[in-house]
Amino acid sequence: MRRSSLLLLFLLVVVAVPLTADAKQNAGRATVKVAFNAKLKLKILVDARGFTLYIWESDSRNKSTCYAGCAPAWPPLTTRGAPIAGRGVKRLLLRTTKRTDKTIQVMYNHHPLYTDAGSDQLGLQGDKRPGDINGHAFANWYAISPTGKPIHKLP
């Protein structure tokens, strides 16, 4: 009995140590995934929690212009380290850019990525659940496809 208990303990340690190391390595790294959006009837990019990712067509290539009055409503998707590409995400299109506050923002196909927190001042309700696209087509904000292009289709 004691021998089997020791063997079980050994196996748990052998399996758990790599999992712990992997978790530490991925801590703070943003994940970008692909999900089918029922409202748009298209695949879109989402964050690790399944929330819609947006681009702002007023941004410059490879550079965010969404700061003081903008970022509270449209929080940038930031990362510590290289972002993680989920299934269906084209790894070569996934990059980062440094913001003026020194945080690192995730980009896809040269577009900085954002989530939607909403803004009472603008009359914009933020996304509350995975699948929400409340910010889509609002003042040059669009969901983005896995090909890296903004989606201009309306739900």
C-alpha cells in the first residue's frame, strides 16, 4: 500500500511541475481566440474570456491613438510577453505595440485591439457577456475577422 501511495505522489509531482511552470510562463500573456458570433453570423476575434475584440479604424497602422478620453470606454487588450494565438488565429498577424503609458497592446494585422467597456457619456452600453457586440459599427469601431480585416457587416 505504501509503495503505491509513493508512486502516486511521484506521478502527481511529475505532472504538476510542468503545468505550474507553463502557468507561470503564460501569466499576464493575452490570448486571442476565434469564436463564431451568432449575431453577425461570422467568425470574429475574441479575448481569453470570449469577449469581442474591436479595432478602431481611426488608429494609425501599428499604433494606438485611443488614450485619455477614449481608453476608459475602449480598454486596450494588453499583454505581458508575446500574446498567445488560439485555434484559428493567424500567429503571423498577431503582434504588439508599445503605448505611451509603456504598456504593451496586442495588435492583429497591424490593428491595435480593444474591448468594449461602454460609455454613459456616449450612450454606449459595454459588452457584458461573450457574444455581445455592443460596440460594433459604433463611430469607426468594428469587430475583426480572423483574416485581419474589420467586419463592416451589420447584425
